[in-house]
Amino acid sequence: MSDIIFTDEQIKSLNEYQHAGKFHPFTCGGNRTDEHHLDGEGILVATTEGWKCPYCSYTQDWAHPFMMNNSWKKPINDILGKFDNTKGL
């Protein structure tokens, strides 16, 4: 039996994140060059076993915490925190 990487609640948040258009989604890292991957359709899908590419065998077993708990739905400053931009990066 496979280890559970993401819970059902996390999967819901992650897959909503992937298609919300607020941030760039996680995409296939399998270095594929077929038409699906080149058209940007290699967007990963969250499952209990981690991320999976719908077009190849690529998988990934992590996500940023803010992606898993719907925090990504908050305004960007709440996610990234406030910083003093007068000092540069």
C-alpha cells in the first residue's frame, strides 16, 4: 500500500490552486517534449500519493504549506507577509 502524502482536504485545496490562475501551477518536471507538455497541459494533479502528471509517470511528493490549506485564497500580502521595500531585497 502506498503512503498517503496528501489528505482529501489538502487534495481539494491543491487542485483548486492548480486551476485558479492566481499563481503559476506546479507542472511536470519530467523534461517531456510531446504536444501535451508543450501546450502547458502537464499541470500536476494532486492525489493521496502526491502530485502526478496526467501525461507521463512524473510524480512529486511535496507542496508549499500555503497551497495545502486554502491560504492561497487570501490576498497576496497576507501570504507573503509585509516587508519594507525601501531597503531593497
